[in-house]
Amino acid sequence: MAKEETIVRFDEVSFAFGYKKPILSEVSFGVRRGSKVTLMGQNGAGKSTLFKLIQGGLKPEAGEVHLAQGLSMAMANQVVSRAELDLTVREYFQSYFPKKVYELDPKIDAVLEAVNLPGHKEGFHDRIMRTFSGGQQARLLLASALIQSPDLLLLDEPTNNLDRAGIEHLTNFLVAYDKSVIVISHDADFLNSFTDGVLYLDSFTRKVEQYVGNYFDVRDQIAARLEKENRLNAQLAKTIQQKKDKANAFANKGGKLRLVARRMRDLAADLEEEKVETRREDKTIRQFTIPTQEELSGVLFTLSAFSTMTDHKVRERKKKLELRRNQRLLLAGPNGIGKSTLLRAIANGTAKGVAITPGVKVGYYEQDFSTLDFEQTVLASLLAVAEEKIEEKVRALAAGFLITGDMAHAKIGTLSEGQKGLVSFARLVLEKPGLLLLDEPTNHINFRHIPIIARAINQYAGAMILVSHVPEFVEQIRMDEVLDMGR
């Protein structure tokens, strides 16, 4: 088949799901064989929904989705589902095939090598999925798609939880990959390394805009178009105001000049219609602060020992450190070393060698959002942690995190991963913790929100422990101490 063949084509596709407003409205675009395309858009705009429409898991309410005959596809999801967490590695990979695959282990080892996660070690295939770190799970998610050898690879936030080495390995893989890829990501540098086109899902118009070029090319094209349209509209607005001013002046003079005034108003109305509807930038969350628990003093957190995982072996380490009010600790180290495990144990009160001063309230942002009740509505989840159970106040706070309208009554499990992240930040504001634990807080979050989140975290006045593999984000946060668990 020719490389220029269109393998996916949306023809006037409309879709609404869960909300009164449509997610997609008469969307049309095409993806050619061998192309590597980025799908961009605001959190909750409908990017994951668009993937499901491509896969056939959802059906359009209007229009058609056309796929090339015999097209095979596979998707690497953002997170391992809750139902999959208790599977062994072998069971997990087998679940992606309709029939039993014989001699599966060598095939698993081959794709794990491709994602830089060697799986040939004894007992690896029998390990339970939940025992892997977030970064290791990210590699397993990608490998689960690769093992299917698809014509079209769909990747949803593949760099989340990956350390620098993992992102570099994934980038090199995608550059060399000779089949088609559509990727959802907010990582500009990662996208720019291999993208040759961008599909931008506008959350206001519900349309998909298609651009040729890498991410930075597209950004410049959009900026140039915005500047041109805003300049044109500014000129029209000036002319319209002049016509209105003249119309008012003539109308006040009476007589035949009133007819001239009416013509002036008609001309002004015609010019209004010539205004170009400029692209409205994606909404960003409002500036916010995470309040600190009151009456905190002295040492809030003490660490005397911790555990690391290397080659499936637990190693006990000694380290003495304390955190007081307004002191921050960065946990560093490669994927799988035990950073998230330590943070989770601290939050659960089960970490050996750790002491939290009695009375200190812990606020925990977990990367897989397992601290959230997926069956609760968003509003119920926020009210549950609010000191004042006043719905009006909680709704006002939620609106700052773009949680408005019907979304407040949606179950958390129905939200996008990015929206779950915003709910988690809103809960932290309401909880007013004394010790803040943050595990990869930028995962899934729209890049427009990240500077606001960094500012809020940097202004937090309690004790804080942070895990993040995003250097650009960490650089915005003042850190007092770094514990490199890999050394």
C-alpha cells in the first residue's frame, strides 16, 4: 500500500458524551500512512474520546469514521487499569490477544527490550503489575501496544512517569518507527523530536484543526494567525466606533441627517459581521494557593531510614533528615527505585524509619489518583474534605479549576486523567495540609496550567516532599534538600 494512503479519515463527525455540550462538532481530518501526528487540546476537550472513536469503542452520533481496509491498531493507555493491576506480567500481555499465544515469554522479552525494561530476569513474567513503579508501568503500557505489531500506534501521554533516560529511549524508538503514530502529549520537546503534523482539538469550537510541521512550527503558525486576526479586528473595531460616533452626531441634529445616521449604523453593523472569529486560547486555571495547616512549629517530619529496589532486591538505607515548616525535599532516582512506594508508605503511615509529628495533617497527591473514590461525584469528593460544608463556596473554588456545570455532578471515574489531577489540587486547597506529598503532580496536566501549579506549590508554607521527573518543573520550585535514592 502507498505511504500516502489515508488510513484514518473523519468525515463531519459529531459526538456528545456525558455532558450537554458536544465534545466533537462536525470534525473532519485525515491521517496518512507512515505519518507521526500529535493530538493536542485542553484537558477534557475530548482527545481520549477521539482515540476511542478511531478504535471503534465509541460510535459517532453524526458523520463517519473511515479506516483503511485491514488496518490494525493498538493503544498504549495513560495508566494501567484497576482491573489489570492484579494480573501477572504474562497475564497482562496475554489479555491483549483474543486467543492464547504460545511461547509468549520470548515475545514479551523482545518488546520489553524495545522500551528499555529488560524482562528476562527470573520471575519477572510472574510479577504482579501493581508491584511496578509508575515509570515501569508506563513502559509496560507501551510494550503492550508494541507486542501487537499494529499499523497504527495510539499513545496517550506516553512520557508520564518516565525518567529522562526513559523519555530519550522512547523518543529514539519513535523516530525510527516506520509505521503510523498518533500521540497525545503535553511535552513540547518530546513532541518536536518526531512530529510531522498536529491535530488541535479546540475546546470551544469542538473542531479539529490540522497543521503540517512539527510542534514548534505549528505553534508559530497559530501565533501568526492570531496576530493577523487580532490586528484586523482592531482596525475594524476602530472603524465601527467612528461610524457609530458619526451616527450619534447626525441623529442629534435631526431632519434628513437622521437618515444618514441610520445608514451609518447599518454600515457599522455590516462591519461587525466582517470581524474574524479569532481563536480563543484554552482556558487556564485561576491562580491559587494551598493553605497551610495552622499552628505548626518545630520538626514536622523525620526520616532515619528508607528502602530501595534494585534488581528485584530490597536494600535498606540509612539517612537522617528532618523537615520543618517551609522546608522541601526532592526524592530523586531512576524509575523503579522506590520513590512512589516510599511516598505512598509515608501517606499511609506504614513507612519504616519515618515519623510524622502527631497532629500534622498529610495532603497526598498520588500519581494514579487512587486516593480518589471513582464512584463519588466531583462535588461530593470536594465537600468530603472541606472544613466548611458550604456547597456555594466549594463550587466557587472548583470553578477556578475549570470544574463547572455538569462536571461537578459527574463521577470522578468518568473524568479525563487531567481533570482528575485538577480535582486533586482542589482537594489539597480544601484540606489545608501541614505536610504535602506530591507524586508526579504534572502528569496529565495541560501545559498551560503548569506555571500556575508551580507557583502555588512554591508558595506553600508547610513541609513538602516532591517526586517529579520533569526538570523544567522542578527548577521552578525552591528545594532545600535532594535525596537521590539511586546513590
